[in-house]
Amino acid sequence: MSAFDIQAVRAQFPILSREVNGYPLAYLDNAASAQKPEAVIDAMAGQMRSSFANVHRGLHTMANETTDAFEAARAKVATFLNAPSPDNIVFTRGATEALNLSAYGLAHMIQPGDEIVITQMEHHSNIVPWHFLRERYGAVLKFIPVLPDGSLDMKIFRETIGSKTKIVSAVYMSNVLGTINPIAEIARWAKAAGAVMIADGTQAAVHLDVDVQALGVDLFAMTGHKLYGPTAIGALYGTTDILDRMQPFNGGGEMIEDVYMDRITYADAPAKFEAGTPPILEAIGLGAAIDWFSQYDMADVHQHEMACYHAARDGLRELNSVRIFGETPDKGPVLAFNLEGAHAHDVAQIMDKYGVAVRAGQHCTQPLMEAMGVHSTVRASFGIYNTLEEADRFIAAVKKAAVFLG
């Protein structure tokens, strides 16, 4: 598509025509989960209607057709991330499982005292699995601090990675601050120290043009439901070397080569990490979402999303009672804020009365909240189908909340 037509985009999302509390829906909760276009809905429903069976090793027509569609989705993810091969893509239930798989698969490399370096702005899904390694294997967790503007302290980051560092895991784009971290630079530091480099690409895959080879990461986690695809599907990209070295997470069918009473041998990746019946329809839906999303120029989409973000941010700046979190110059379209003297949950509930859907809470980033000195924030996050008019409605709803709670 040569030009970005916002109305043509919106027309492809059935849910955007509904009303909430008598107002047109302004859905600004995309960092939590995005809405689905007809292309995704039709792909999943069509597969169920016309040709569904379990995948792999089937000898009948529909099994082969479904396997082809499932593996085609894997190839689409590989192309989307610029992975060398579909064999570098492991399907998971989402980014959370991808990161847990990373931690479990690398655990055998950890000895007591080995260091794992992460940051204060990580989602809990990129903190808790590393705590498992701290509790069970004696790893030492080191957190890189966040500066007042929402960026990482890169000087401390560089100094923290050393001879004891075995794993570095960092978010590419913060789900609260919108901060875009220099993953390629961090990856070079990690590789120089002989450490494994992992990137949480949950938000980045939606808003940035991701190239895992250029980033130089060993592992990269993404999810489908924020990328206009279905829930319960995501992917873990891994280099061939790392996937070969990792231990499997689940055991069962598909992931084995041979099973005997006294021993087993594993299949090669990605099958080694995909035990049991996979999320077949969800993978096909993710492939459809990538096809749909890829028709648009990422630069056009980013420009549009940031225009909506800047309109909303500039409107908030006019209110003396608002504190905005995360204002790095180069960031994604995520706007976290608080109203002075008001609880974030109350603000979000009042905004919902006017049809504006935002999220309030800790956003699964408790260490970040503690670093910022707050208990929770309100978060508006913009996607491909949001409009400048919705940004104006967002500001109006915040003003209503400020009056009501003030």
C-alpha cells in the first residue's frame, strides 16, 4: 500500500465501530493487547471451516494442508524478523513463555556466582524467570538503573557487564516509558564478555523495523496479540548455535527423535522446543497478522502513531496536575502519566465513562514503579488505527477526570 489511509485501516477492524457507555470507542490500550483486523479473523475461521487437522506426520490431505499453513506462518515470522531460516523460529504461547524457555534452556550453563544483567524497566516476564535461576542455581541478578528521563544509565550498563556475566537480557522498547534501548550496542558488549544476549521484543516488533541479525542478539522474544494477531501465540528467535545448546522446556510428542526405556534423543530445533499439539490456529492467525501488517510502510505507521502520541502528550503538558513518565527524544507511542492526588485506577475508570480505554496499574513493572517513586500509572498506548481525534478525546477525558477527582 503506497499511502497510509487511516480510515481505510480502521474499516478493517470490526470492533472499532462499537460504542462504550454511549461514546465511540477510543481504544488506547494497545501495549496490553491490540484489536484484530478482518484478515486475521477470516484466516482462523477459514482454516476451521475448510481444512483443519493436527499438524506433522499426517498422511491425509487435511493434515498436510494444515501443516503447510502452520509452517508457512513460521516462515512469515522468520521473514518479519529477518531470521536466517524458519528453523530459527520456535513457536511459543507468547513472549512470556519465550523468555521462560530462554531461562530454562540456558539454566544448565549457570554456576553459583554467575551474573545475569537485566534492567529496572523490564516487564516481570523478563525478571521472574531470572529470579528462578537466582533461587535454584545461585545466579546473581544485577539491575541497570533507569535515569529520570526514562533512559538506561548506559555508563553503568557498560561497566556492569564483565567476566562473570553469563546472560544479558534487556527490553528493546519499554511497555511503560516507550524508551527504545540500543540493543545492538548492548549486544556487542555482551558478546565481548562471552555472554548470551536476549532481547524482549514484545513492543518493538509492533513499532520498529526489527532485524535480529543486525541487532546481533542470540535470542529475541515476541508475541502475537500485540501485533494485531491472536492471543496464546508468540515466537522465540534463536541463533542455530544457541538453540542447539539450550535444553528443551517441555517433554512429549514432536520434540523427540527416539524414545527408549533407558534413553531419549531430541529432535533438532525448532521441534525440540515444541512438545505436543502446537497452537495451530493461532500460528496461522499470527501469519495472517504479519501479512496484513506488512502491507504498510513501517515509517508511515510510525509517523502516524507518533503524531497521535505527541498530540496526546502535548495536551497533557498543558495540565499542571499531570506528571509524565518517560520523555526520551527517540521513543515509541506509549504515554504513561499520573494526575496529582488521584489514583491511577480512578482516572482510568472515569475515562472509560467517555469511551476512552486506557490501562492503569503497575503494568507488570514493579521495580520500575519503585525506581520512579510511584505505585502505579495511567498508560495510553497508540496503534496503527488510532486517530488524532482520539488523542483529543483522550485529553478531554483526562480533563474530566481531573475536575472530578480534583
